[in-house]
Amino acid sequence: MLNRILVALVGIPLLMTMLLKGGFLLLLFVNFVILVGLFEFYKMAEIGGKKADVNLGYFAGLAIPNIIYFSNANDTTLILMPLTMLTIILIGKKVLQNKVENSSRDIGITVLGVVYVSGLFSHLLLMNYLPNGGKWLLSIQILVWVCDSFAYFVGMGIGRKIFKRGFSSISPKKSIEGSIGGTVFTMLTIYLINKYFNIFGADVSTVMVLLVGFLISIVAQIGDLGESMFKREFKVKDSGRLLGEHGGILDRFDSMLFVVPTVYYLLKLI
């Protein structure tokens, strides 16, 4: 418990500052999360019997956020370059090794790690370039915390009282009541955030604000369950122990991996 409190007291203010301010500090943070996240993902995969080419994965994974930052996200072909070259090199390496057995598995898990961890999390940098990008990043993190916290508290309070079955076989402890509670409070929170801080930056109807809140909640829960799915497949409890009782980096940012890209493209559309 003491470890959880200390991590929260130090980590939350630092995280909120980096998300709001953006810039080079955000780049360093994104690089750190991607590096540790890739290590955790590949380590879990190894425990689960999969063999990734970790060095190539690290190189491609770290190239993506730095290309985005130093090119100001102006050239989308450059952003795709690490994934393109990674795929070519991985297949070429297997061909030169004359290796057939488990080739698609090894190549697939390497590329999946880069797309899942780096490709998704690098959207924090893309979001930072949008109007009110810093406010949006901070708001998204708050909304993810709200969704996760109220899903837990509502689930603990009235879980399985109305709906007897669990929310998902991937994570049997989660209840439908908890999921609904997380969604309702996420929608209420985004309404209040927009009312007082105008994160949309324009006149947007209340219905639209609530719909975005609903979408964020759904995607956040999918992100959480997605990481749980990998952990169940690889037969591990936590992605790592870097944050002590909080688990690993992926355990803390699994929802952000999904929500930030979703909101980024939604804002680009509207």
C-alpha cells in the first residue's frame, strides 16, 4: 500500500505536467514508456513461448516517436518507414537463415509489439500538435482514471447484483454493473471538463460531448481487456514490476494506448 501511495504522489503530478506541457519532455516520456513497454511485451511473449527479434523491435519502436517529433508529423511516409523496413528486414533475415519453422510467429510477435506499444503510444505526440492538444492529453488521462476507478468501485458495490454473469471471460472479476458505472461517470466527467475548460475549442453540442465520453469509456475498457487478453495467453499476472504494486508500464497505460489514437482521429474528423 505504501508503495502505491508513493508512486501516485510522485508520478501523478509529474505525468500531468508532461501531458499538459508537451514538447521535448513529452518526447522523453513517450520514449521511456515505449522502451519499457516493448521490454515487458517481449518478455511476456517469451514466457508464453514466442520468440521476438527484440533488438530490431526496440530500434523500430523508438524510431517512430522520434520521427514524429523531429519531423513535426508533417511527413506521414516517414512515420511508416520504421514499420515498413522492420517487416522487410525481419522477412529477409529469415530467408537468409533458411528458417521456415515458426517464421510467421516470430515475425508477427515482433511487429505486433512495435505496433501495439510504439505505434499506439506515439499518438501522444501527434495529439500534442492538435489545438488544445495538451489539454486533451491531460483530459484523456483523467477520463481513463475516472473510468477505471468508478468501474472498480461500482463493481465492488453492486457488481453481479443486477447482472449475474461477468463482463468478460478474459477478466472474470469485472462486472457489467462496473462497466456501466465507469461509462456513466466518464460521460459526466467529460461534460464537466468541457464546460469549464472548453477542450473542444468550439461550440459543440452536449450530445456530442457525451457521445465522445461514451466512446472513450468503451475504448478504455477494450484497451484494458486487450492487455489482459495478452497476459492470459502468455500466462503472466502483471506485465512487469517496475511500478511495484501498480504492476508494469503496460498495466498502467493499457487504456491510454487505445484511447489516445481513437480520440486523435475523431478530433481530426470533427
